[in-house]
Amino acid sequence: MTARDVASPEALGPQPRMTRALTVLFAIAAGGAVANLYYAQPLLDVIAGDLRVGESVVGLLITATQIGYALGILFIVPLGDFRDRRRLIPLMMVLSAGALVACAVAPEIITLALAMVAVGVTTVSGQILTPLAGDLADDASRGRIVGIVVSGLLSGILVARIFSGLIADAISWRAVFLIAAGVVLVLAFLLRRSIPRLKPKTAVISYGAVLRSVFSLIAHERKLQVTMVLGATGFGLFTMFWTALTFLLSDPPYRYPIWAIGLFGIAGLVGAVAAQGAGRVHDRGRSVAGTGLAWLLVAVAWVVAGFGGHVLVFVVVGIVLLDIGVQGQNILNQSRIFQISAAARSRLNTAYIAGNFVGGSIGSFAAALLWSTGGWPAVCATGAALSAVALLIWLTTRHGALRTQTATISGRR
């Protein structure tokens, strides 16, 4: 039995469908879940002072969270194809709330690091919600609905930076985690009441077979392989930009405080809202062309941002263009891979997000390295060069992708 040889939802009879209210709830819940990974980023200096540790030590909190998230993506998200998601998603959110409370009350750095690992492992509900939205949507609106949910998920990354800086400045860094725990519990309750009862997606197989099927999909699905490369590159550039932006705005000539740097996430939210249109582009059968346009915007964003070393308006324009491009291609990528197999969408999403995680980790590391060697110009030049490479990959693979896209549209008819 292969990853694609299991029964699809279509074979099991009609499934409940997405409503507008459920789509909005999914988007908010996905954003609220993924935000848990990013609350600590603007707070590292404050936490270091409160717990009396050095910056190098407190920086390991981000690594701990990323390790936990990688484990959750690999070992929990694939269960979405085999378990009752009406129970699985709220359960993970409740566990995530508990981990956030543990962060808030941690007396020292080791306890906090362990709690951050738990936050990472349990905060994967957003990545289970996205393929669930794809399952509940019909073929004609799947791109639009997935686009809304993914935009909500990515907006959570930006909102977390704004929220944590403001709350920590007004109250304390511990209050950030307590408030986040409360938000997650409310969302868990709403989802438990709102997610429709679903028939099983696939035949039940062993847990080991579930994990092996993820790697089988990666090995045998050409479309998934190419999309993973593009997705990892895009998210790597996203994290490289935002990591380096903190360095830029903290140093001369700007010298902004942490809370002010967090407010630049508002410009990113403009891009997230604009990128929702990518889902409609997919539904109209123009996903491949839309991906090329998105990458062109990313390349232009890096060029524009390169002039932002002393002129703030170029930074803001670069943020908006970059977020439209990266989030737009991410929406198109996920909408396309969900076409590979209706029965394996959670596992397809596991592979795709795991690739993004690798790209994001490399992007954060590259930002620090490039900043130390050449500052903002080096970061922007590298970003523009990698965008050009991604455009070249798109150019060399687009004909095969177009044939697959045409076959899919013909199949709908």
C-alpha cells in the first residue's frame, strides 16, 4: 500500500463543506496557533535580564522552539490523515495552552527552554487545519479557502511580534504567554464546537507506515519535490529578511526600540491581506503563472529594500512586496500539492512545511552571518540572487507543471 492507495474522501460519500464563518475561524485559529512560536523573539533581551543569563544562552530559546516544532510537524501532523481532527486539533491546542502557562511561570532558563520545546511540539494545529480546509472545500473554491487560512496562519507570525512587544512593555514578558494561553483555550473551545463530524479519510495503518508514507511521497512525487524546493527558498528568504531587519532597525541610523520594530509587522500584514488573492488565481487555473509573478515580486522587493539602509520608505515598500510575493507563492504551493492526493493532504503538508522549516532555519542563520560580514547590502544582494535562482527553477519546471495543471482542470470538467 502506497501513500496514494488509500480511500479518498470522495469514495466515502459526501463530506461537510466549508462555510464563510468556518473559513474565518480556521484562519484566526491557525494564526493564533502559529503565533505561539514567535512571541519570544522580540523578548529575548528582557528575558535574559529577568533570568540573569547571557544573550547567547537566551538565544537558545528560539532554537528550542524550532526543534519542538520540527518534531510536531514530523510526528503529529501526518495523523491528520488517519485520526478524528475534530478531537485532535482542540487537544493539541489545549496542550499548547498548558505549555504556554509553563513558559509564563518558569523560574529559570532550563525550565523555560523545556517549556518552549513543548510549545513547539504542540503548536502544530495550524498545520492540521490547513489540509482540513482543503478537504472541506470543493474543487472550485479550494484555492480561495486555503489562501484565506494560510494568510491567517502567516499573519499570526507578524501579529505575534507586534503583540509581544507591546504587552511586555506595558506589563511583563510573562503576561505575554499567559494571555496567549487564554486565547488558545478559547480557540480550542470554538473549534471543538465548529469542526463538522467527518468520516474517516483513509484506511487505518500503523504509525510507522504513516511516517514512511511521508518519505514515499517525497521520493515519488515530482510536483511535491519542486514545490518543496520553492517553498523552502521562499520561507528562507522571509526569515532572512525579518531577522536582518531587526539588526537594521536596531542600529544607526534608526536605533528603534524593540516595540517600535515590532510595529513594522503591520506593513507585513498589508502584504498578507493582499496575498489572499493568490488562492483565486489558483482556482482560475493560473497557479503556475501566478507563482512566477510572485517570485518576480520577491526579487523586486529585495532590490527596493536594498536602498533602505538610510531611507525608511524603501524598507516599508520592500516589506509589503516581499510579503505579497512570499505569502502568495506559499498559498499557490499548498493549493497545488493538495491536488496530488485528497487522501494524503496532511502528509503532503507535513513534507512541505518540513521543507519550509529547514529553509527558515537556514535563512535565520544566513541573516546573522551576512550581517556580520557585509551588513544590510550583503543581505539584500543575497536575497535578490536567491530570488533569481528560484525564478530560474520556476522557468525550467513550469512546462511540466502546466501540463499537470491542464490535466487537473480537464479532470474537473
